[in-house]
Amino acid sequence: MIADFTPTSDQTLIVESIESVLSQELPVERLRSEGSSGGAAERAMWDKLVDLGLFGLGLAEALGGTGYGLAEEALASRALGPKGQISFC
């Protein structure tokens, strides 16, 4: 038996949505600019991440979430992390 780890269309859409919002709202270049906002942009991003449904990915639909599982949460976490887009310091 061979496992297929190819992302589904839903999983691809989750990652692309997160990456799109982050690249538009929190480009990596902001970290290198003089007069960096000191995290203000990241704090302002919370509402946009909520609107994406990021915090309800693994929550059952009956409870207001999207009903996805661990795989989608892991993909979302990866999309938030490796490019240095978000810093919660």
C-alpha cells in the first residue's frame, strides 16, 4: 500500500489563502526596514487570520469551525512559519 501525500484542492486553497494574505499584509521586507513597527502590523493581522478561518480549522462545523483535521492545521502552521512572515514577539 502506498500513501498519497499529495495535498487536496482544499488543502492547497488553505495554504494559498494564508500565503496570499501574509505576502500582501506582512511582507518579510518589513522586518528589515528602519522604523519597524515593533509588532503592530502582526497584532493588527489577527482579525484577518480570524476571517480566514485559521483558528477554526480543526473545530467541528457544528461548533462554528470548518471541520478540517490535523493535516490542514499542520499545513496552515507551516504556511505561517517558514517564510518568517509572522512574529508574535
